[in-house]
Amino acid sequence: MNLAEMLLYADISHINKIADHYQCQCDRHSKQDMIQTLIYKILQKQTMLNILKQADDTEQTFMMLLYLDQRNQFTMEDLLAKGKKAIQLHESSHKPRDLILLSLKKGWIFQGLEKKNALVYLIPDDLKAKMLELIRNQYLSQMHTLKELSFYRDEKRLIAADFQTFLKFVSNEEILLTGDGSIYKRQQQLLFNQFLVPEEPIKKPGWRFGYGRRYRQYPDRFSLIYDYAFYKKMIEEDERGFLYLTNLGRNRLDHENLEEITMEIYKFWLRIYKSSIPFLPFIVQLIDLLAFDCWLSLEDLKRTVLIWLKDRYYETKEVIFNERIIKMLHHLGIIQIGQDQEKSYIRLTKEGHRFVNGFEM
């Protein structure tokens, strides 16, 4: 629903609070006059710019967590969780409920009822679209962008093709696992040589944890493929130490819809990696917002995204950005990476843009 519809269904006391916040000069005895005045006031570009300018970092973060979410409907628990995230990020003295009350006063969210009369909170579609456009323009005004690049790297659907190669490999080979449950390096190398995007077996596992069940034993891209196959019960590690294909796996051997497979692996990646990178779904949405129709400087993007990241055990936030987010988005075919005058740029692929906007976390 748009702002006009939400105001029409809103309680008169809520409308009065919004009118008070924006200091509207209107007939307070006429709901229609208040609604018309508020629509004109709130959707004005200057009003929205003032809202962004006057909001502190925590308030802006809370609003962006709401507006960059694919959903337009939230429970109180959803809002409290987002409020806590914003407060923790900036280590502020705000309280989650105060952020929610402020958002209600500003008309960012409205109360509504589900079919079972459960209380939910809704976001006006038109306000969300206009606000995101403003945020995008503000960010891009401080970044280097290009419309076209002559050379770039694209791994569209290659991870899905290599996933199929892995299933066929398990089907055709006898694979005995080591004591720690990993494929012997000789067979790993044999498999990786068949991949469209080859990797090298890990020589020394070292400090590798937090990004999946077998992340410690395998390189980044293959560990995602392996864990996805295991999670979907297409492969199984038996008690004798052998790896084999299940009936589900055999049924997927000739599955030709690589776009569907890529989408599933992308969803799995978000679930696995967000436990270590709490803001990951939001960061992917932000990257999509900024780079869906232009080439965006990777260095400028990094400077923006690092605000939402923290060092984690053995990894700096720069490593997390480069290795865990950008590299994996490239492997998943979500982004393309290009070069111009020794500077790196990224752009969302059309398929990647559909993935990011077609999946709710």
C-alpha cells in the first residue's frame, strides 16, 4: 500500500502525531485535510532530505535496515531486532522501542492487522521507493561510477555447472574420506581440474571456521558447493568413511536449470555466512541498490560497507569485505568485476539483481 492508503486506514491519533511531528498547518478536525497535507508534506523531496539530514547515525541505520529489507510487513519482534542491531553497530544510548516510536511519528511505518488479527507494522511503498532513490543518489554523488567497461569478468551460472560436475564426480568415483572427513587432496585436485573455475586444495588448514560445515577442509568456493550438496541431502558420508551420491543426488544429475541451482546456492550462502557476518543480507541489498545499473568503484564501495562490518577473530573487516563478500558474490554470478585504468569496478548482473530482489531473508 502507498502512503495515502495507510493514512486513510490509520488511527486518527496516529495521524495527529505525524502532523505534530511535521508541524503541519491543517484542519485538525478534518481527517481528509490532514491526510492531503501529510501526503504533500512527507513525499516532498526537501522533507525527505531534511529527515535524512536530521536523523542521527542510529536512526538512519534503523530506517535503512527497514527500507532495504525485501519485506514491507514486520512484527514487533522484527522491529526490535533491527533496532538492537542499529544500536549495537553505533554503540548508542538509544532504546529499540524509542526508534520504533520515532518511526511511527515520522510516518516511516504504520500499524496494521493480519488475517488472524495479529498486529503488524507496514511500510508505505511509494515512500520507500522515493527514500531509497534519495539514499542511492546521496551515496553515488560521493563515488566514482562508469556507464560502460570494455573488459570484465563474469561467472554467471558457473557455480551451478561445477555443482553438477561435483555430483557426477561423486557418482563415478569411489571416494574414501580422510580421518577428519575430507576428500583426499589427490582426488580434490582431480575434481578441481574439471571445474570451470578451478581452485587449489588447502595446503595448511590454519584458522578456518565460521563459514560452513566443511569450510576448514576445503577452499571457499568448493566448501560452499560441498556444504550445499550435503545440506540438500544429495551426498552422504557413511560410517565406513566413504562419500556417495544419494537418490536425491542422482535425480539432480541431469537437472538443466542452472539459474534455479544458482539461486538455491545463493540463498544457502546467505544463510551460512550471515551467522558470521550479521549485516550480510543488508549489505547485499545495499550493493544491489548502488550498483544495479552502473559500474561502481570497488574502493568507494568498500569505504561505505566497512561501516557495517567488524573484525572477526582472525579476519579484519577488509578481508571479510574482499574475500567473504565480494569474491563470493562474484563466484555466485551476482556481480561482475571489471578494470579501468588499474581501478576495480563492480556491477550487478541482471540475474543477480533478480536474485537479490526475489528472495526474502
